[in-house]
Amino acid sequence: MFKGLSLFLLLISLTAQAEQWPGEQWSVGPQITAVTDLENYAFPTRDESTRQGIRTDALLIIRDGQIIYERYAGPTTEQTPHLTWSISKSLLATVLGMAYGEGLFKLDDPALKFYPTLEKHPAITLANLLNWASGLDWQEDYEYAPLKSSVVAMLYTRGHRDMAGFTAEHDAYAAPGQAFRYSSGDSNLLAAALKTMVGPQRYPDYPWTALFEPLGIRHAVWETDANGTFVASSYAYLTARNLARVGLLMARGGRWNDRQLLPKDWVAFNLKPFAGYKAHQDAAVPGGHWWLNRPVEGASSPWPDAPPDAFAALGHWGQALYVIPSEKLVIVRYGDDRDGSYKHNELLKRVLQAVRP
């Protein structure tokens, strides 16, 4: 019996030793060399005066917890905290997961419980907000339609001082939880709710103390509005290497070393497709503030050349954190793509071609 127990403990020890985790720095694994097709796509020659075409600022590939490829361009280096745009939304979901693990809220709690300004919309739950299914009549248009854009008004004009309050003033177009409509406003309502959950004393440091520091992220910037509420929709800045730590946490089911940082049921919710989603061509499927490569009725997988367990945090102008657990891959891609020519599936296809024997 004791021999069997000793062998079992030895196997556990060897497994733990084999699993790579970053310390202060990432370890470097065997570098991929078949990168010509990947680099031709990610780092093409480009006329910067026109801002047309693909511009990759950073491409980092982690496999099995080690760096196997890393390249930067322009002013971006491994030490540059890059604007993540809407990757910030998935970062918020991860921070909220830490509060969930503390027992500070339940998914079916009314958002009004933590943000009383939502008194016009008492039926909206935290889960509805995480699925971008609040039912609020929000217009997520950008620079191509600024006059009718809710998000432009929130970030830059009449809503910029109190972004959650501005969102709460919107009328409803559907019952909560019935329809998907992507909304930066939903994300900022969650950021305001988090302030009540953790309390005003903990809130300004909470992303750092709860999440960043346990992951070994020593430097990150997250802007707030004039009310001191994190702009969860848009304004977190991290280096590619630091963002990859969040990806590794998610790739390993919320575990970091021997600690289950994120509850397993929280990660499961993040990666569950929103039931009310109607397929859009080539569009990733919304989960709980993450994007999924799942087929839904009426459409195939959004990224057909990637495994179905792939998921991502995505941001404006080509920011992406891709996670592919079955391939033990975490990929960070920062860019400045202004014309829509960058395609997630194309990059993922070329990455997978490069890393597979």
C-alpha cells in the first residue's frame, strides 16, 4: 500500500514539475522556426501614411507555459503597456471572477442591488450584463458613425464623466436576457457594480490586489472616469507578456500554480455560449464577456481553422488574446488595423501551421 502511495505522490510531483509557470519572467522554450507564412501575414510591408492594411505591434506565442515566439514592431517593445481596447472587458470579467470567488455576488443578482442608478431597469441581472444582453438600446458604432454612437458619446462627449450613469439612462429595446447586443455600456455598468461589491476602500486597488499581483503582473494601467470607476470597456493597458498571464490562467481553467484563483463554475460561465445569440457570419460567439469559437444554429465555427475550444478577448483595431487549451497555446496580438483587413481565423491558421509538427 505504501509503495503504491509513494508512486502516486511521485507521479503528482513529476507532473507538477513538468508544468511550466512564469515567475518574475517567462521561461523560453524551443523557438518555432517555420514562421515565414505567419510573419508574411502578421508583419507585411505597409504604407504608414495611409494606415491601410495590417499593422501588428506585438505577436507573442506561449505554448505549455513557455515563450516559443515573440516579435514587436514600431514603437512597441516587450516593456510597452499597450492599449487593449475591448480586451479590457474580458479583464473585467476575470476581476469579477475574483469577487465572485469571495462570495460577494451571484450571477442572478439584480444589477440594481449593486448599482442603484439602474432603477429604470430593475430586471437586469449581472449575468445579463456579462452576456451583453441587458436589453438596453445601445448603439455600439465607432468612428464611422459618430453621431448616433452610444459608445463615442460615453467615452468622449456627454457621458465621459460618469459612464455607468450615462448607460443607465438608456431606454430598453428588449427584455433583459432575451437578445444579444454588444455594449461597452454593459461592461461599464459591471465596473460600477464592482465598486459596491468590494467597497470604496478596496476598489481603486482591487484589480491589482485580487488578480494582477497573484499572476505576477507588476505593472498595469487602468483608466477611470471622473467618478473613479474603471473604464472596463476600453482603457486597460498591459504588456503582451503580462496579458499572456491572464490567458494562461484561463487556459488552465482558472488555476495558477497550485491555487484555484477563479472558481471553476465562473470559468464555465465565461465559456458558455449565450443562449439567446443569433449567428452572424464570421462573428465569434459571445460567452460571459469572452468570445468563443463555437458553432451555433445557422452558422459554423467562426474560426474554422482553429479548434472548437478556442476562445478570445478581442479589442478594437485588432487587439486579441487567443486561448486554445487543447493546443496549450496562448497568443497575444496587438495591432493598429484601421481598415478591417485583419482576420482572426487567418492568423490562427498560420500560428497553428507553425507550431504543429
